[in-house]
Amino acid sequence: MSTENNIYEHPGLNEIEKASQSWLAAIIHSSDDAIISKTLDGIINSWNEGAQRIFGYTAEEMIGTPILRLIPEDRQDEEPAILERLKRGERVDHFDTRRVAKDGRVLDVSLSISPIRDQQGCIIGASKIARNITDQKKAREMAELNERLARSNHELEQFAYIASHDLQEPLRKIHIFSELLEEGLAQEPDISKLNGYLDKIKSASNRMSKLIKDVLDYSRLSRVDQSVTNVDLNMAVKDVLHEFELAVVEKKAVIDVGILPVVRGISPQFHQLFRNLIGNALKFSRQDPRIQVLADGHHIIVKDNGIGFPQEFAGKIFDIFQRLNSQDVYNGSGIGLALCKKIVENHGGTIRAQSEPGKGSTFHIFLPG
């Protein structure tokens, strides 16, 4: 091939390269995202207009300075970890964090960072795309707040029903039997009858006290100031079984517990969860109760051979103050399973029930992995 042909070919390749570079420069220039490059020491060596719009600094102010300038004090350890990943040739995709603008505002950003290689394939730096997601995050938080408010309003409606119905029922009994007691004392007293009135009053007051306690327990589950730790569910169930030792002996119950996971959560709430589920399994049994507490990863199963219930009520049983059985046969407030549902949802999980009359019930709890 002649020298003239070689001279003719190279300008064509150069034009393609120049056009590609121009397109790339135009994309970087017009991007709403911050597009930044830095060395493996974290020193900024390019800064587009998107970065200036988001963070407020000009290219002259930022090029040659450490990227740490943008990172809040409490997140300074992120940068060394990111640089180590880049040096290994790894990408960092959609890493949500916070960065500081020139005017001091703390912004929520999503970062995507890729290693930059030279012609020999050696990693010589990194390119970073930072997207300001502050408004999107606020919108998500507002949507979550609205959802929580909607749930709270629903719970308030339920509490209003409770105040007008469930709490009124023991109050009416106390009022009626107090009047009968008063009338009986005004006449020739029949001690056995008066003692019967007193028993009715005490029973109604105890039921009312239990209702109020359960309502308070339910309301406390909305508090966000409880500490989140690693919770060993094996220990939680073990502690609960100690509480039921007498009931287990009296009912001749057999309780099998498999190996359960360690989860992130609020320890007292998990104790309350198993206390309600195991307590229900013992209460709603006829004879020789058999209870199993098993796990498949973060899927927890509590199974019993109790009286069961029709499957069409599987959703209703988790509503507050909903009862499927007569108070005279199985006492209780009707809050236990509502507490269970709220505890599981507090931990980002779900709970559902399977049952059949006379064939026991199985509760499935799905917790985040």
C-alpha cells in the first residue's frame, strides 16, 4: 500500500474519533447529572456543568481538590472503601448516600462509579455519575407518611368502635350489678346473691383492665424509639416457653421447636409475637396440644392441632378486637393476633394463616432476609 493511501486513510479515522469525542463532550456538558472523574487517590480531574448545578462549585474550584470535600463528616469512610473496589476493577452501581453542596445543604444522591483504564488495561482512575435524588426521596417519604397516616386513621376508627362497644360492655355490667348490689344491701341481705353480684363486678372490671392493657400494648407498637438489634429467635421462643411451663404441664402439651434464625429487630416485640401465637395455640386446644415452631430461612411457621377456624376468616382474625369464639368459652380481648400482625409489619414482613375447623391452624411469618 502506498504512502499516499496511508495518508488518505488516517485523516478519516481521526475525523471519526473527533466526532465521537465531540458527541461525548456534548453529552457530558448537557447532562443534568454530575459527571466527575478522579484519580485513584480521590483527586478530582474533571467536573461538568451538571456537577456545578448540583453542588454549586465551579470546575476551577474543584479540579485538583479531594473528592472528600463533598462528603459529610459522618460518611468519610465511604470513599476509601469505594476506591478499594475500583482498584479491584469493580463497579459501584446506584449507591444511595448523601453529599454536601457548597451552600452547606446535605443532598441525597445516587452514585454510579466505574474504573477508568488506560490503553494497556491498567486502572488509572474513576468516572462518577451523581444524581440528585433529594426531591424523589422526599416524595417517597411523603408517600410513606401518607400511608402511615391512612393506617393510623383506620386504627383510630377501630379504637372509636372499641370505645363505643367493647369497653362499654364491661362498664354496663359493673353499673348493673352495682345497682343490684345496692338494692340487695337496702333489703334483707342474701349473702350468696350479693357475693354473686360482687363476682360479676370483679369479672367485668378485670376484663376491662385487660382490654385497656391490650389497647396500650397495641398503641406502643407504633413507637419508633425502640432499639433495633440482632434478635436470636431461638432465645425468644425459649424465654416464652418458660412463661408457659405451668400451662404446658397442665394441658400435657408437646412443643417442638426447630432451629430458628437470628434477625434484625426489636427484641421485646418478637417475645410478644411468640407469646401470643404459642399462647393462642395452648388456649384454643381441646386435649394433648401439639405445637411446632419451625423455620425455613426467614419463613417462620407456628403450627398447632387446635380447634381451627374456617379459612374464609383467615384475614379477619388479624383485625383488632375481632373474635371468632364466644367470650364465655375462650376468654380474651381479641387483640392478640392484631398485635402479631403489627409486630411483623413493623419488621417489614407479612403474616398469614391457614386453618380448618377441628384440624388446627398454621401461621406463616415471612421476614426480610
